[in-house]
Amino acid sequence: MHGASVLLLELNAVRLSNMKFSVAAFILIGAVSLGVAQADAADLEISIPIQLSHSQNMDPSPSPDGKKLVFISVVSGKEQFFTMDADGKNIAQLTRGDANHEDPAWSPDGKKIAFVMITKERTSIAVMNPDGSNVDLLTPKEQNTIHPNWSADSKQLMFCTNDDLAPPKKNEAQINVVDLATRKITPLITGGINTYGSWSPDMKQIVFRKIIGEENSEIFLANADGSNLRNLTNNPFFDGWPAWSPDGKKIAFASNRRGHGYQIFVMNADGANVRLIANTEGRGTAPRWSPDGKTIYFTNCVEKDYGTDCEILMVSSEPQPIGK
């Protein structure tokens, strides 16, 4: 066979071999692609899980020594009080029964816990021992009363009448003071919708929330007798839940001024130097200071599928920049 013919046959053999390789590669690539497509299709068929169980723990109030918290936990549809150590350990149930228990506040002397008791017959300000015993109702049956707050000497309670008698519409609510020894009730802030009253540590001033429009509530400052009202926040959003720091220099509060949910802020007692203190998603409300002023406890609620989860959070009152 001539050399040219031999070379032609060799070239044809190479072409045929390359063609077989290309076809095999095409088949392999096609098989892999089909497998990926089938995997993607399988992924698309995965169901989205829906959360059915939800927990609600809220409204923490520290004991005067800072070692424990009293808080609400919903058990079998009822709001009951529990205590736990400040680090979340050693949880113990205080209340039971058919009544709902709200707004716990530990007295400065540590001897009592004030709260709101809700039964079929009435909604009242009450006090009990720290172990849940000796419940004593302080407000008359015909009054619907909420949000108790102690005086520094543990002799008086500030509270307000309920502003949610026909929700979502708000009704007028006033802030009163009850003397625990005499049971005498004295009106303090009247006219309009006034809630969440709180004494300064020296008992010379009070702060409270006043709703001044359908989309606006502000934190007001007043003298202890209710005179000389001043708007501290002056913001077009909802500001509320004010709480004095133990040294009286700052006020913690909750606001939706960032345009999504509610977060916890701190400002000076004159309304200056407002700072975001807890950047949370959801509804962060009801801040309470630790006795040493270093920690702020609050409730954060987040809507999840068919329910809402509420949990107790804590944050440093003087957060440091990231990295320090």
C-alpha cells in the first residue's frame, strides 16, 4: 500500500475515534444535566413548613437586688407569673388558676409584687408576696385599671385607667395614685389618653405616655403633682413605655420611629441625646432597668405563621462599638 493511502486511513481512524469520543461526551453531559434538572425539580416539590406552636414570655421586672426577674408566661391560654434568676435559670411558677395576670412590678423594698389581675368580674390593681401568696386587690371593682408602677419608698402605686375598652379605638385614660396604707386614690394626670406613668427615683417628677393623635403618642414629663407638662419626644411616630434609670439621669422607652416594628431607645431625662439601644426585628416594648442601671430588660414579639412569639431580651444600657 502506498504511503499516501496509509496516511489517509490513519487520519480517518483518528476522525472516527474523535467522533466516538464526542458522542460519548455528549451522552455523559446530557445525563448529568438531566440529573441536575431532576434534582432541581425535586427541590421545587419540597413543602414549606408552617410553625404551629408558639411561646409567649413577656414583661420582665427585676427584683431590687437584681438577682431575679418576675415575668409573664402564657400557660394553657392564661397569663401566669413566673420567676427566674437574672441569667434565665431556676424558673418557678408563682400563680395558677383561671385569672390572667399582667404588668408585674417588684416593689423597691422587695416585699411585694404589684400587678393587674383580670377575672370575669373585674380588672384590678393588686399586690402579692414574692412567692405568689396573699393577693390583695387595691382598686374598686367598677374601675378597669392597668400598668402599676411603684414609688421609691414602696408606699404608693401609680396606675392608669384602661385606654383599650373598645379596641382598636382608644378611649380617655387617666393616671392615678393609690396609697397602700389608706387605699386613698388620687387623680394625677387627667384629660386625654394617658398611660404608663413612672416616678423618677427622687419622686419629684413623673413621665408617662400621652396619645395626641391617631398615629402619634409622645412621652411627657411632669412634676410629681401632675403640673408643668412638657413633651420630651416630639416625634411624629409612637413613643411610649417610659422607664427611669435608677440614677434618674436617663429614660428608656419604645418607639416605632425607625419605620418598622418597635425598638428600645434611651434618652436623657430632659429628652436630649436619643439613642437606639436595641436593634431588634418585631415589637420591642416595656423596657425595665436592672437595679445597677447596667442592663435593660424588655419584651420582643415577632409574628410567625399562625401566631406570635414573645420572648424576654436583655441589652447593655451602654453598648460598646463592635470589635471592642
